[in-house]
Amino acid sequence: MKLDIVTIFPEYFAPLDVSLLGKARRAGLLDVRVHDLRQWTHDRHRTVDDTPYGGGPGMVMKPEPWGEALDAIAPPGGPVPRLIVPTPSGRPFTQATAVELAEEDWLVFACGRYEGIDARVVDEARTRMPVDEVSLGDFVLAGGEVAVLAIVEAVGRLLPGVLGNADSVADDSFAPGAMESLLEGPVYTKPPVWRGRAVPEILLSGNHGAIARWRRDQALRRTVRNRPELAARLDPATLDAQDRRV
Ligand code: ADE
């Protein structure tokens, strides 16, 4: 998968050399290019922002550098990427979004700063490529960079060959399938007793059916406690069907 990231802070993306994604890059599974938006400015101060029309606080990112950046990265008439613009005003980014994006060959990310990017940039981009404005949640970051890191990690770990064990993706909280809409329950490793706390005995029983039922019960409890709104949406028929399976 090819990723182009446009930002005024390329340094933010150093973590993409580390751990799982760093390994995926070195293995050639992820081709990431980070571009400094200021290379598409032409004034002495390399200006990327200006005051908002209509007044109001803060600054708005100017359309010209963004237009040039998108034309340079995805020349009109050539192959078409999907453009992702993180913004608190976007549609919620969920595991389903990550799964959908993991199917794409080429993603371009536009990291906004300040009060956002002049709206004409997205309007124009939509005439020649699919565009998703996505939000990581109901909070405001200082810019899109940290959101892009999160999205790239969520998408990257779904790509074939990136995770050692494909099963760990199937078990994720929010993963489509068996545990749909349940949060993951608690996990344990050795030693069997730590600071007087024993690992739940059932996990040492070797009874795989009983273990699967216990795990689902724990997942359900955690969902009710931490995400009551998710628990309320659970379909009793689906849960019953899963009970019969495990
Ligand atoms: N940029 C600033 N805040 C954001 C958020 N909550 N999600 C995505 N991008 C953002």
C-alpha cells in the first residue's frame, strides 16, 4: 500500500520507522512518503496560512499550496488515490473505516493545522478523487498529524503480512465477526500468581469451550461497564447464536 502524507511538520512521522509499521516499511508492505507542504509555497516566508474570511479567531490554511501539493502527488488524469482529511468535523473513524481503507492501494493524507484548510481544497479534490473527512473522536487535537499516525497504524496492522498472527486481528475489539460490538476482555500471562493475585482458574483448565464462554462473558461485562451505549445496541439473537457456537 502506498501512503503520501502532506504536513507542515514532517518530523511528527518519525514513529513510522519504529516497531510494526517500521518493519512493514522495510519489508516493502508499506510505501510511506512524507511531504513538507511548504515546498509548495513561493514566498520568502513560505506562508501556509492566512486570516479567516468573515472574521473569527485563528488562522486558516491557504488553498494554493494544498492545490499544488495534490496536483504534484496525484497528477490529474493519472491514477487516483483516496484522500483522507482528519478533522474534528469529520465522520467518525471506526474499525470499519480502517477495514475499508485497508482495501485501498493508495491513500493520501492531508494534515490540517490551525482552524483547518480552506474548504475549496476538499471541494476541488472531490471532483477528481474520493475524499473522506474523518474524526478520531469528540475532542480537538492541535492538528491532523497525530490523527494520521493513529489512522496509519490502525490501517497498517490490517494489511496482509504486517501482523505475525492473523488471528489477533479477528479478536480485536470492534472487529467484524464473532465478537462484534463487544470489547475485548482481560488477558493474562505467566506467572500464575503475582502479588497474591491468581490467574482465573478456568484459563488453566484446558477446557476450550469453557474458556471461550468465560471470555465472552468477561467481554460482555466489560462492554456493559465501559460502553453502556454499545451494550444497549447488542442484538440478543446474535448473542444467543454465539452462545450456541462457543
Ligand atoms: N484534528 C484535530 N482534532 C481531530 C480529531 N479529533 N480527529 C481527527 N483529526 C483531528
